[in-house]
Amino acid sequence: SDGGQCESGAGKATSRDDRIPGWKTAMFEGANNGSLHLVVDTMKAGAEHSRLVAFQGCRIVTLLAQLEGGAKRDDLCVLGAIPAVTSAMGAHKPSAKVQAMGCAAMQALADGNANHTEAT
């Protein structure tokens, strides 16, 4: 399982690093509340430590960049989503899941935007 997190029979998550569930939760809360800086900052802090955080961070960035016709794309880029995604990918080169989701995030950030196509 990515990030060393597994589910116990009771549905309680366990982890080699107890910060991982907190990072994941913070990213989801940020996405749900429209707090883009929380998503990007949490991803920057946790992605190098966990494949799960890297994967979920890239996934959330992908989804947010595609919302409302890409209305949040510029804000994500200004907040540092591009370096956060590339750092997550670099920290987990052997993980095909992180690489694939990172590529999806980069495409979503660059899609249809000349300003960001050159940055990616």
C-alpha cells in the first residue's frame, strides 16, 4: 500500500509515521474548504515522507485544477503547486502510481494555459 498505511479490520488507519493521516486529512479539508494554500503547503511538507501523501496530493491538485473550467489553476500555480508536484514525483521515482498521478497533475495545471505550459 502506498505510504506504508494500511487499514485494520476495525477501519482504523495505522501507519509507520503517525503524521501521514494528519497530512492526508489536512489536504482533503483544504480541498473541501477551498483553501488551496493548505493543500499545497501540506503536500510540500508531507510528500517527501510518504508515497500516500505524494499520491493524494497530486490527485487533489489534479482535481482542483480541473474544477470550474480551470478557474483555480492560476492560484494553484502561484501557491507553488508545480514545484510541489515535481518534488513529490522526484521523492518517489520508483512509484508508478505517484508518477502517473504527478503527470496528470502537471497536465491539469498546464492544460490550455500558455503561461503555465512553459513552466511545466
